[in-house]
Amino acid sequence: MTLPRRTLIAAAASAAAVPARAAPLALPNMRYDLSWHAGDIDANGRTMHGVELKRIVAHNGRLYAENTLWTESDSAIPKACQLLVKETATSGWRLLHQFPRRNLRLVALQPVTFVTDAAGRRIPPVSMLLTAPDQLVRGEVQVFSLDDTTQTLTATTIGTTNERYGDVRAIGAHRDAATAVHHVFAGSSALGIVRGAYDPRVPGRIVWQATEHNFLAGAGVERERVMAFAVANGVLHAATSTTILRRSDGHAPSWTVVKTYPNEVPASGIRGLTTVPNPAGSGECLLFNARGGEAQGGDLRTRVHRLDAAYADTVEIDLNADLSRRLNTPIPYVLAAYNDYCAYTLPTSGETVWLCGIEHTYTPAAVQRHPDWRVMHVEAANQPHTHRDQYYAAEARYYVRRVANGTVIWELYEIADPKLPALVSTCTVAASPFAEEKGRGVLYFGGYDPNFQPSHNTAWIYRGMPGGG
């Protein structure tokens, strides 16, 4: 299915509000083809369901995608998440692993590469794909590792909990500067930050060693989630729902809060923690999204922040204000970069840019004035955090962030398909690993967000081709 081009905004404003007149668009004439939609049947006759698709990653020359079924409305479909795989540019998506019931969402999917074993001995690089479902069950909290040869998953246990709900929202890796051990880290709302390492002798090849940081909330307080890990300037960082932490390496490692964003809530949390070059000089910065204190129509504004090596905070863009300006209507709510920013090399120039998906709402007044707008209306009864009717844009939009001569430029694009009732959110972007697509700069986009509303087979994946393919 080939869609008409719906690219928005010929030029973006930089963080310093400098028009981007000198540079052509990063992704001109982008064409989008539907690659997969929930309800599709794979080559083995197995149905692939899903209400949202949160992550696509490339690993070992294949693409993997995680889907979730937490708000699936068809009682005949088990509320049990799935892991999908696409093995070649021309093959379809295939159901690789069906998780059992009580695993509603597959919320972490991360390739990691080890250069040492658990004792710190150098080894030839070992690349692994790790994934984790959330679990509505007390007991073991698990991370699964993929065997690339058999394409099967093996469960590893990072700890146990008496909590009814346990999830691992983020997985990261870092080589300790003091001990030289290459570690893997899992962030769990039930356990905190748990450290592991590579050990080929144990099932799953990961041995989990210790909980390094436990930030469990008190009774009746919504728990923090670990949203992402990122290594910048040789230091491992973690984003929780409301804080940025840094790890001090060593035999007795510790975690320290370097920034706090108190207006964040665990349901949204700090998103998109990614390492980027410092546009103002040498070294690396941390890029992420957080809500600020300034409200617009009763909603907190979402801004993209950049922290330098000294943790000085620069706001690159106010997403509410930017979208309001571009779309010429107030935008009360924005959620951006569900997991991270996708680094991408433009096929024409070799320039590196960063992509992040978004979802956003319109005001009720704007929807009433424009009944032709395509929206997903979610009633207040299905909005546990706002308790108000919400009108989510049906189109799936995403930003491209680029840097030209030290100036940060933001461009906005749109995926729209009139044959599908609502795309709502671009949750993930991944560059194609397939040889015949890499040189052409092919991208894969995944998304939909039910926003607590009962939904059925709404998840999607589009293939994007710069220059119209």
C-alpha cells in the first residue's frame, strides 16, 4: 500500500529560533508503505496481534519488533505479547515468540555487545538481543536472551518480587572503567537497577549479580520506572520517571541523581535518553524529553533537554509550542521518543541525524471547529491520569533533529494512511539492516498508542523510503 506524501513543514526552527533556510529537507519526498499490521498471518499460519508496537531494532542482520496486548478488546485473543522478526528485505514479518498470558506488554528490546566475561577477561565481541515482558504475577522478574542460531528465547531471572506487577522497561550495557567488566543493566519498577554480566556457562548466557540502586516508592506512591540507559563521556546514565542518574564505577558502584524533573509522572516519565555529540563543542551530551513547569491549558509542556558533561541544561525545543505554531492550533499534550532517538545516516549526504516519534492531542474546541480532522477520541472514563476527554491526532508524526554549524534544527514529518482509521503515534524508528535497503536509507516506523482505551489489532509498521523509493 503506497501512501501519498504528507511531509510537513519545509523548514524547522532551531533551538535558537534561527530559520533553517540554508539546508534542504533531510527526508524529502518520503514514501511510506505498510509493512505489517496487527491481524496479519505469517508464513507459518500464525496470527500476529497487537494494540501497539513500541520498539523495532536491528540485530544480526534482521529486524525485530515487540508488540503489546494490554488493552486488547477481543476476549478471544489472549492478552499475551509477541516478539516478531523480519529476516530479509523481501520476507514478511513472522511471529518468533508467543509469551504466555499475564505478559501483557513487551516493553524492552535491546541489542547488547559484550567484550569481557563476568570475570573481566577479554573475549571476542559477543552480540546478544535481550527482551523483557511485563509480568502480572508475583515471583521471578525475567529478562529473555535470544539464541541467534536457533532463534529461541531463554529466560533469565534478575530477581524476585512480592509486587503484583513487575516490568523491565529498559536494558543497557556499560564497561566499568575501574573493574574493566562489561556489564548489562536491567531497570525494573519492582526491583530497581540490576547488574549482570556475560557467562556462556549459564542458561541465557547472562548471570545477574546484584541490585545496584533501589528507588522503590513508599506505600500508596506510584513507583518510579527506569525508562532508558545511555553512556556519555564514558559514564553510564539512567533516566527514571523523574530523574537523571549517573553511575560511579568501581567494586562498590553507586548511583547519584544529577537532575530532577518533579513535574514528570511515572505514567509518562523522562523519555528518549540518548547520547549525541555536543553541538556546542567537544564531548558528548545527553538528549531526552521532560515536562516543564509551565502549563498550557492545564497540561504540562514537553521540552527536549540537552545535558552537557557538566550537566548544564539546555532546552532545545518546546514541543507543545513548536507543534502549536506549525499546525496553527493549540497542542495541549505531547509524548515524544518513547524509548530513544534513532541515529540515522542520510543516504545523500552522509550527515547523521536523529529521529523521534511523537503523539499529541488537540483541544476539544479545535476539534469542534474542525469536524473534518481525523482524531481518536478517548473518553474521560478511559483516561486515568487526566480524567478528561482527549482527542489524539490520528496521523503519526515524527521529528528529525539535525545540527548545522552548531545550530540545532528540527523538522516535522507525518505518516498518514486514509485506509487505516488511526495511526495515532510513532513509537519507534529503526534503520534497515538489509543490504539492498541500507544504501537507500530505508527506515521502519512502528506505532499506535491505545491510551488506555480498549482496542483491537491497531498496531502497525510502515516502511519509509527517502526520495519516494
